[in-house]
Amino acid sequence: MDFNQIYDLIIGNPIYLAVAALLIVLLIYSIIKKFVKILLIVLIAIFSYVGYLYISGDIQTVEDVDKVLEQVGSGLDEVGKVVKPLIDESKEALDETSGKLKNSSSK
């Protein structure tokens, strides 16, 4: 049997097609799961190493980490300036809606 016959057999029979699709989905899921585990291990190792350098007092690392923390802090401040009015508007709209619901239920 060559691969074209196997392919035709799988495509021609819905049960074989469902089993093949399930196997492919499980294979992709397991590959992604392993990739995420490896990524987490690498990130933990990198953060641990940078933390060790920071605690040990490496001047360049301390300056770089402090610069990154300042940039993250200023970025969060900018995001806060944009998001805070949106949250306030949402709260007001929610209060108005809940007030209308309370009034209509009390009638």
C-alpha cells in the first residue's frame, strides 16, 4: 500500500478521518504543551540569573534593571491615564443602568 491509497482510505471514510483529526489535534496540543513548559523553564532561569546578578551588585545589571523598571513604571502611568477615564465612564454607565433597573423593578 502506498501513501496515496492510505490517504484516499482516510479521506474516504469519515470514521478514519475523525480518528486522524483527533490524533493530529492531540499531537499539536502535546507539542504546544511541551513548548510552554520549556519556555517557562527558560524564563525562570533567565529571571533567576538576572536576580542573582542584581543581588550580587553587578553595576551594569543594576543600572539596566533600574532603567527597565522606570520605563515599565512610566508606561503603566501612561496606560493608567488612558484607562482611568474609561473605567470611570463604565462605572457611571453601570450605575445609571442599575438605577434604572431598580426603579423599574420597584414599580
